[in-house]
Amino acid sequence: MSHGRIMSLIMSQLQQGMAILIATFHKYSGKEGDKLTLSKGELKELLEKELGDIFGKTTDKAALDKIFKDLDANADGTVDFQEYVTLVACLTMLCNEFFTKK
């Protein structure tokens, strides 16, 4: 397999990953209020349905409030796309560290 073909394959997988990140955000962001941000309820649903293996059931209101506050970097009461991507990037880095140490 040529270097160019390998790069093409890698890029298409990366592009698919980017599309999934975008689609997942918008799957939840349009349910309440502003369709370009996540409310606390939308974030809770996303965490439970998409990241449940990591976060489990987010029934602890104080824990959910802390996650939401930590993500809401600009303190506007919502989680925008950039703040959401920061969460995914941090989780990805933690997963990478976990698997590379084993």
C-alpha cells in the first residue's frame, strides 16, 4: 500500500470522527432552548447516552452541576460546541494515557 493511499485512509477515518463529533453535539443541542448550545438537561442526556461507560448515570445533581460549571468556560449557562469539544478532547487524552501505560 502506498504512502498516499495510507494517508487517504487515515484522513477519511479522521473526517468521519469529526463528522460524528458534530452530529452528536447537534443530536442533543436542538432539544431545548438555543439549538447551538447544550443546556444542563441536554448535557446530562448526552453524557448518559453517549458517554455512559465513562460517566455512568449522572443522578448526582452536585456532580452534574460541577461538570456543567467546569465545561461552561464562558459562564453563560450553556455548553457551546467549543466547550463540548474540549470535553471530548480531554477524555480522549485520558483514554490515550490509560491505554499507552498498559
